[in-house]
Amino acid sequence: MNDQHSTAGAVVGVVGLAAGIAAAAADLPVFALVAAVAALVYALVWESYLDISGYDFMADYTKSVLKHMQSEGASAAAIQAKAAELNAMAESYKNPLFRVPMTFVEIFPVGLLVALVSAALLRNPKLLPARQG
């Protein structure tokens, strides 16, 4: 197969996926509900993990960011400013009313995209043909 045919096949596949997503978007409330339930479970599991393990995510995150800035050669003033910003965020992150929505919003768009793409792909009868017999 030459490059022209493979390119045409890829374009047809992308157009088909886009059409499938457009058709699947009609069921957007269902997909949003699926994504919301998945994001809620994710956030609650994260909360449970933090509570049970005592893991201080923000301390590790802050340390990692500042270490990366130092390795990139950032100025001491820039590192100090970032440290102050991260310390303020860490203080907010201690509050579950801040942390749970942040965790939910972190995963919800991904869940919605996965639900839409999955629905678009599964609308294609060639992807999972019905078994005969």
C-alpha cells in the first residue's frame, strides 16, 4: 500500500470518528453522568488514600517543583516566589472543601472525553461485529 492510500485511510478514519462523536454527543447527558460518577469515585478514593496513608501530596509536589526549578537554573527570587505560591496552595489544599472539587475537576474532562470517544467507536458496527451462530 502506498503512502497516498494510507493517508486517505487515516483521513477517512478521523472523519468517521468525528462523525461518531457528533452522533454520540446527542447522548451527552448520559456521558456526563458516567464521567461525573467516575470522577466522584476517583475523588473519594483519593480522599480515603490521603486519610488512611497520611500522605502529604502538597509537600512532595512542592519539593518536586522547586527541585526542578533549581535544576533548570531558575533565580533564587523566582524559586522563592514559587515556594510562597505553593505554600499558599498547600494551605488551601488542607481543606477538603477545596481539595475534593479540585480532584473532581482534574479527572472529569478526561472521563467525558473517554466516554464520548468510546461511544463514537462503539457506534461503528465494524469495530465489534455481531457474532454469527
